[in-house]
Amino acid sequence: MEFHRGRLIDHVHLRVADVAASKRFYRAVLRNKCTPGSCSSPH
């Protein structure tokens, strides 16, 4: 794997046991971190 300084990570894949609980958790966390136009809408 190569290291590229200044590159953007735009996708992360996570495996979880409880998809519904994970969606609730990440939506709650990202709700407070995103500003209009800076985050994609939740799937």
C-alpha cells in the first residue's frame, strides 16, 4: 500500500453485527459533525 500525502478518504467499509444499531449510532454522531453541504445525506 502506498502512502499519498494530502489525499482524501471518501469511502470506508465497516462490517457490523447489527446494521440498524450501527446506522443509529453513526447518524447520531454525524448529525453533530456535519454542516450543510459538507456531508452526504445518510443512506
